Amino acid sequence: MMTGTWRLELLWSVPRRLRDGRLEHMAAEAESAAGWYVARTRTGLSVSAWVTTDHPDRELGRIVEHITAWLERYVTEAHLVSLRACTEAEAQAELARPDLPPLASVADAAQILGVTRERVQQWRTESRAFPAPVARVAAGPLWTVESLRYFRRSLER
Amino acid sequence: MAEPGASGPRTCTPAIADGPTVVTWARSQGWQVHVARDTGRVRFAAPSGAFVASWTEADPTRLADVLTALRRYGLVWPPPARRPRTASR
């Protein structure tokens, strides 16, 4: 098996919110001693580690055990809710992927589709093929740019 | 009792963004970002005030972990393009 670098991430749910000072102390210790990274999540905390190995099947499980044992020194009622390992390339690709897609208003949609705003409004009410908005604000509906491009291509066909 | 580091290899991955960009963007989204002058340690707290993660400028390789943590806590990343519809045409 070829040597590769993996990102290992464990998420724990914690019943009581960890105090900032305690979490910062844990983070500092984990990072300085082991190179693990500790951060707060909405429901608890995460611990991640980068591991270079040619045997991820064996090595990653061993590190999970060590991280779990270490965490139990600090938090007694933590529940592991997610355990994930991915390659370095996948981790980088995930960060590069926007979690908020480009959005378009009626005016934007008119520009993308090369028509007037009135025509967009007409399509909205009359065309079943016109994409549904993903959000609504006071100024009106918002669509994903991608859905509008798809509609434009369907018009061209 | 387990000691951190007993598991063996410790590695890091190359940075995928630069620190100042992350700091500026997080602040613009209401995050409280404090940079310690003496250590260079950057402390990220959510708009609610809760500490989420920290990072040292001397360790740029750790930025991917910081970004993952901030994103998981609700910070939009990467920042949207200034005018995506213009760029897409």
C-alpha cells in the first residue's frame, strides 16, 4: 500500500457546554503534545489529526483509541457521534467547495437569462420549468445561479 | 492513562488559505478575532462569544483544521466571489 496523508476527525457530543478556558487548555495540550487539533462544535467538540501512513486500516484505528482515551481524562460524558477519515486531497477539496452557492435575484436572473425582469416574473408564474427559488427576502425570491443556467440551456435546446 | 502523542506519527498538511484573509473574513461576519501580540496566537470566537478555535501564525499548516472548525460552527467559507454572476458570464 502506498504511503498517504489522511485527515482523521472525531466529533463528540457533550451534555454540558465546555467552558472556554477548559477547552482552550485541552486544545493547547493536544496540539503541543500530539499535533491533534481541538475545536468547539455546536454540540460538543472535535479532535482532528493528520496522519501519514502506509497502513491507514491499522494506524487510524489506533489513533482513534488514543484520542478517545485522552479525551476521557477531561470529559466523562462525551459521546462519539461522528468518525471520519479522508485523504489529504479530499480534505482540501472539501474546503475549496463553497458551502453557499452563488445566488441570484430577479434582476440577476434577468441578466443571466438575457431577458427583462418582467419576463422573469412571467416565467415564475407561468412556466413549470422555471426553477423554484431557494430563499425569499424582502426584495424578492433568490435562485441559485446554477439552476438559472440550467433553465437557460433548456431554452436553447 | 493515555498521553497525547503516544499514538505515533504527527503530520500536517499544506495551508490552503492565508491567515490574514481568514481573520478579515471572520471579523466581517461578526466573529470576535483576537490576535495576541506576543505569541501571534489568533483566537476565534463565534458571534455568540463562544471560543471555537485558535491558531498560531507560526503554524500555517494548521489552517485547514481552523477553517474546518470555523465552517462547522457556521462561518461561510470560502467567501463568496464579489460578483459571482458577472464572473460567471
